[in-house]
Amino acid sequence: MSSNKGVLDLVAAGDIDAIQAVRQAGRDIGEVLAHCVSVLNPSMIIIGGSLSHAGRHLLAGVREVVHAQAMPFSTQQLEIVRANAPDLAAITGAAALAIDRLLTPTPPSML
């Protein structure tokens, strides 16, 4: 979190330029996620990492673009939230994928 600490401190202090920069970062992330949402149709996106400590400002930018650019059907029930343990989000997500992969039954081969 140290690389973003200065920005996060400014956001927490209400610095308009820092808030706008974080919101724009959210929009940039949202552009990529909008395509993913249209293709994968997830029910939830969990944002983690050090910048996610900016909270609502980052999420507002992500939501703005995802809801504007993704297929409407894909965003009807979509939740975009901050990870409970944002600094462990990548590890937690990888573990969840591995567990899901291991516990999902393999379909029979097509002959």
C-alpha cells in the first residue's frame, strides 16, 4: 500500500484533485471490466489491491463505466464491491478459483 499511500491520504483528506484521479483510475479499470462483464456475465466483481482503499471514489468510477458500456442484461444483478481484505484479494481469488476447479465435477467426454 505504500506506493499509493500519498494519494490515499489526500483522498481521505478530501483533496479534489486526488479524488478525481482515483475516480478516473476507476473509470479506466471499468473500461476493461465492462468487456469482461459482457462476455462472462459475473454476478459480482470484487475490487482489491492497495488502490481499493480509496473506497467509494474508485468504485464509483468503475461502476459508472461498467454500467454504461457492458451489455445491459449482464449488469442487471451485478454487484461491484471492495474486497474485505483488499491486500489479500489476489491470493483469495486464486484460492477460490483453485477450489472451484477442484470441486467441479468433470463432464463426461463427448465421443
